Amino acid sequence: MLVGLISRDQNKEKTKEYLDELAFLATTAGLITKKTFVQSLPSPDNKTFVGKGKLEEIQTWIDANPVDAIVFDDDLSPSQVRNLEHSFKEIKVLDRSLLILNIFSQRAKTDQAKKQVELAQYQYLFPRLTRMWTHLSRQKGGVGMRGPGEKELETDKRIVRDRISFLKSKLVKIDKQAMTQRKERNRLVRVALVGYTNVGKSTLMRVLAKADVFAENKLFATIDSTVRKLVIGNIPFLLTDTVGFIRKLPTTLIESFKSTLDEIREADILIHVVDISHKSFEEQIDVVNTTLADIGAADKPTVLVFNKLDLYKPESEEGLDSHLATEEDLQLNLKRLKNSYLNKNTENVVFISAENKENIAELRDTLNTLLAERHFAIYPNWDPKQNPLYDWQGQIDQDNQEQAD
């Protein structure tokens, strides 16, 4: 069950859109949405997020239609979680941040990502430990010990603090290793794919790198950074696929994924991928730009890539079926968008369909211009024909073949 709030800061349309995204998050986490409740309040109720009447309405529906979990679209305070768990007994109570953390824990593959997610989970859990359990009786002291010992709550807090400290120290070591690897790459131009989650970054990387990169129509399909060596116009560079951003992204995740976000901070060029078919793509652009500003990466040379040309539709027309879109359909959409305001307000704008490999040549040309500027700033006298630094293309072809094998 999903629960959202129409408030003074969030109108009905925006709440519906956020709840649709929450339902997609729930599906990604392996949940099935049975019911959605929405209430209009100036601000969330301090005790139970929703009002007393709405709480009774939810309970009545649960009595007739059992559910396993209730997911709230905003973060819940520790007291709200306690009160809601008391009201709903055995049903799990989650907020948006905890749901995202659960998805990250499922998606984490590398040791670094697993530790980053675990750290974020413990940081989320720590302030919510108070009275999470009813077994707060004191532990019995052993023979010869003074006093009754610690409360279980105090023990739990100490364990969590120790675990947080341990994970931070481990991540510092991993971060140093990653920093060393990034320094070794400094002789090459570095390009990072950024964007909202599920806009097609991994699909685009698979097309550009001609390599098998995991891509799936789910939120946060990729949370581990993937780096590939490429050559465009005889210029070698490194392309990095990074974790997608999302509205209301838990701050603990941003802190924990510092070293992953360093790939963006230290990149020379950004490719900002946007889902042009999404009705709120402009807000998604703002979310990404805000996050980039927060991590100090807003002023980098950027190519704005509007993806999913095959799914784009003007408001007055029906959408295209991605699998049935013809070349004529794609060219018509491309013409419309090139004549729109999107192509006039910003430099380095490209419209593509990564899935259909449409207009990829224009993206390569645009990227090549930025690559050349940066590359020849590093190697002003470099001539790939007369004085090659390295057989990049040959090595990349070999790497791609090994990947395919």
C-alpha cells in the first residue's frame, strides 16, 4: 500500500506523479502495489503523518485486504514510525528513503557498493533505534559484575556506532585505491554519463562502447560505476556510467556514495542524459542539475542528450510503440524537437534513441568537438598518426572482444 500527501508545498498533480514514481520504486524492490491512499493536509501530521480519520480508513481497508507493507512517499520521523507500527501491528512501515535503500542493497554488486549501502542503512537506522523494540529490560549482570549492565537499546546503539565506524574506515581504504586508479587515468580525457534514474544511460553506454553493459527498465538498474575505454575521431577517452539521481534521494546515500560521485566530480566532460518521453523531464533535469551543484560538478562542459526519441509524443498525439516506431516516425520526432525551444536555449544539445541507435552519429560529432578541446589541452603536440601514445583502438578492440567472449 502506498500513502501520499497533498500539502501546501505539493499539489494534486505533483503528488500523483510522485506516487507513480513510488509505485515504480516498489515494483523495482519486488513489491506489488494493491492500493494507494492520498490525503490533503497543510503539512504531515507530527504523530502519524496522515490524520486520524485517514488512519482509520487505511486500517479498515487493511482488515478486508491484507497487505505486507505500507510505503509512505516522504521520510518519516522516528516517532511517526513508532506510532504507525503500533497502529498497524505486524505490517512493515517504510518511507521513501528506506525503500530506496532496500533497492540499493539488492542492486549492489561490488564490495565497495555493498559497504556504501550498508553504511547508509546504518546511518538511517541509528536515530530510529529508540524504543524500536519492546524488550528494553536490563540485561542481568554476570558473577562478580557491578550493577545490572547496559540496556539493550544502549547495546544496540553501541553495536551500530561500531559498525558505522568500521564501514567508514573500510570505505576510506577503498576510496584511496579508487583515487589511485583515477590518477592513473589522468593521461586520458574522462567523460561521465549522468542523469535521472532510468533515462537510458547504460543503454547509451552499451551503444557507444559496443560492449555488454547491464541495462534494464527499472529504477537504479546500475549503482556501480562502469568504466570503458573508447575512441572517437582518433581521440582516446574513458567513459563512465554512474548511478542515477532521483527526487528526494536520501542524504545518507549521497554521503556514502562519495567515491562513486567522485567519478563525476573529476570528469572532464559530462553527458547529461534526459528521457524526452517523460512528462516531467524538465523537473528531472532540475533535479540532476541541483545534485551536480551540490557535489561541485555543475560547471563542467556538458552535452545535453535527449534520449528515447522513439517514445516521444507531442501532447496532442498518441505515443509511439518503441518496437513499432518506423524510421519515418523517428525522423519526424527528430525534426519536431530540433525546431523546438529545447534546441535553442542550450549549447551542445542532441536528440537520440539509444535503443534504436538513432542519431548516434550526431552525438559522436558533438562529443568529438569537446573531446578534442580537452585532449589537445593535455597533449598540444600529439599526432595520432605520426606519434601515437598508444594503440588505443587496437587495445579497445581487444578488450571488447574479450568482453564478448
